[in-house]
Amino acid sequence: MTPVWVQRQEALLSDCLVSPEVFDHMVERLRDFAVPYQHALETEAGQRNVHLYLQGLLSHLPRKNAEDIATLVDVERLVLQEFIGTASWDHRPLMRVLVEQVVDRLGEPEGIIAFDPSSFPKRGTHSVGVKRQWCSHRGKVDNCQVGVFMGYVSRHEHALLDFRLSLPQDWAQDTQRRAAGHVPPEVQYHTRHEQCLEMLDEWGAQVPHGWVTGDDALGRHSRFRDELRARGERYVRSSLPILEKGEQFPRVSCIFAPLCSHYKIS
């Protein structure tokens, strides 16, 4: 006899299944949304392949690799493989389109620019930047990549603006690994704080905002805070104090109202 909880679990899981047909009415909207990004690509082939690739990602295919998608959309396998994996194309024009859209739809003077490093667990050693380091995803030191992300928050909604892959110093100095991973020569080692400032300098004047915020890993560094002050930025940062043995961390919370921010420590 099947336990009641198992029957209930099976019923809940059956309700969670999403058929590909659910997305049919969205395809036209997605096509319209992708048009500015297609135009930002330099080559005609790249512009055409964006739509084909998105069509495959939203399809019924159980495995959404280049070969299966190419079969579905009736193009040569190498066409999509080159577009995804080997073709040389610059993603920066796509980021400019994204930032313009976010500013147009969500921008307001008291918006918040939020920086946050985030990790991606990995098993191998060949992914660019992978090493044993603090993996926030798992809450421990583990094999992972780390990205530094710039987001935007307003009363309307929130969205990502830009990102940087954190390239560890040992990776940046290893010519063989750089060559195997196709790391461009201009990509060098930068601290995560420097990457945040780089993105802020690139987009800060274009993105209306009243505050800059981030987690305690960013807030602990006084030089980073000095750089924000030098740029005239108001900031709210988590920062954990140095404690004597046996002491406990206070509870720190940052409360954001639509037009104001303040610390509360208890």
C-alpha cells in the first residue's frame, strides 16, 4: 500500500510539470524583446542565430545542446556550435542595450546599485578562473568559479546590469591555462573591489541612483569605501566587527524604504 504522503507528493509533482506548449504564446514577445540585442551583434549570421538558439532553448528538447537544437531548427550543427562556442563576438554592445532598457523602464533618482560576488560550483579544472576558493553557493571553500555582479533596484523592480568573471591571480599568471581557456590578453587580475569600481565607473553616470550597496565581503575594505566617497557616492554596506574570543556577532540589518536608508544594530 502506497503511503498517503507519497501519493500526495506524486500529485504535487504532476501539477508542477510544465509543457513546452505553455511558452508558445511567449515566442513572439521574446522575438520582439530580442530584436535590439540582435541588432547589436555585428554580423548578420550572429543576428540570425540568436533567434534560432532561443527557439531551441524554449523547445521540448530534453537536452538543449548545439547539435540537438541545430536539428530542430534545421541548420548545420557547426553553424550553432561556432556561434555559441568559437565565434569571436563582443558582448559589450549587448550590455549597453540591457543597461539602456533597465534605465528606461526602472530608473529613478533614488535607485540602488547593488554589487554582489556569487559562486558557481565546478568539478573540473579547465573552466576559466576555477579553483578552490570560498564558495558562497555551498557555504565553504570548494572548487568553483566566482562572478562579480552589478544589479539595480528601484521601487519598480530589480535587474542585473553587468558582470565580471573573477580571475584569480594564479590563473592570470599561468600562460598555458590562459591559452587553453582562450583568455584575452587584456583580461588581467583585478580584485573584486576593483571590478566593482570598474563597472561603477562605466555605468554610474548613465544609471540614475542614490545609493550603492553590497555584502560584508565588500564592506570590510576601507579602501573600497574611500573610493566610493571619492566618487561622491552614498553607500550602505554590511560590515562585521572584529571580536574578541567568545564574543558573538551583533545582528546587523539594513532597512531600505523607498526614499531612505538607515542602519539598525541590536
